Amino acid sequence: MTRGRFISFEGGEGAGKSTQVQRLAARLKGGGREVVTTREPGGSPGAESIRDIVLRGEADRWSPTTETLLMYAARRDHIERVIRPALTRGAWVICDRFADSTRAYQGAAGGVDPRFITALETFILEDTRPDLTLVFDLPADVGLERAHARAGAEMRFESKGMAFHERLRDGFRAIAASEPERCALIDATGSIAEVEAAVWAAVEARLAVHG
Ligand code: TMP
């Protein structure tokens, strides 16, 4: 059986990823495919438990290095129990955040050595890597304003301050620029319909959706 396709959505706070994950899933399901939508940190029961401790509390509750390890513990469980089995049975997996969030949040914005993150990618991800990554881009202040409007308990990263979020945006843009064959930069300032069209254009152009 052919392996399914793996698409990740990435970007800073309030970029509108979750809405677009659902819209893309609906379109792909309309084509008769099995589509699994999931998210990180989380996506499996064990990883959701880790999410609860990593996203709540004071901004400095965990250091960026500890966050990296928690994210990768959650990611490994998610990969083993959800992502790999789905890809193996031929499903398309759409994940709201994946490994690039660790590179950007803990690495570019948090200061964790990129060599440490690359080593974790090698041993924890192995060959489970996205075929396509949609990097949602918008000014940090616009995203934070949107994120605060839907405030809840999981606000640790939103509360890290504007300088952190500016570094974060630069980090995501640098990832997209350094891996153009995998990544598409999506202008997330437009309307929901405009962003949906940009997402679909990238998926059609890069993955064989009509086959
Ligand atoms: P979200 O579900 O609203 O996207 O929140 C997840 C938060 O976790 C978001 O602030 C980004 C952060 N995060 C990291 O810092 N590193 C990671 O590897 C992942 C997956 C998420």
C-alpha cells in the first residue's frame, strides 16, 4: 500500500491555522480519502497529558531546553500511536503544528541550540517528516491580538512578550526560505476564504491531489 501524505500547518499565534486545517480536511475528504486531523503538542492521549503541563502556568515555568524535551516526548508518542499508523494505512495526516514549531519557538525564539534540535529530529522523527508544510505568516502584533481575543488557560507562550514573538516570526520565515521544496509561505493576513484559496493552491501544486 502507498504511504499516505503528511501535511503540517505552522506559524505564530492567532494565524488562523486551526480553521484552515478543518477546511483543507473537508476538501480532501470530498475527494474520497481517509484524512486524519491532529495537533501538537498533543494528538494522542499521552501527548495530550504532556500538553496540559507544558502550555499552562507562568511564562518561565519551564526553560526552553526543558520545553524542547517535553515537546519531543509528546511528539514521539504522537508519531508512534497516531501519525505513523495512519500514514502506513494510506491516510492523509494534517497536523496543526509539528517539528518546525520546536525549531521556531524553542530554537529561534527561545535560544535552544539548533544542533540539539536537529539531533532530536534525527532520533525521534526518523523518517516521519512532512511532505508539505504550510507556514502561516502575519505580523506578530496582529496575531497576538487575535490570540488574546480567544484567551483560555493555555496561554504560556502568548504571554512571552513581543520581542519573543518577533523572533518567532523571523524563525518561521527562515525555515520556509531554507526549505522551499517542502514549505509554502502563506500570507495569513487575508480573509478566511483568501487564506483557504492560498492553502489549496499550495496543496494542488505540490501534492498529487487529483490522482
Ligand atoms: P496552539 O494549539 O494554540 O497552537 O498552542 C500550542 C502552543 O505550543 C503554541 O503557543 C506554540 C507552542 N509550541 C511550542 O512552543 N513548541 C512546539 O514544538 C509545539 C508543537 C508547540
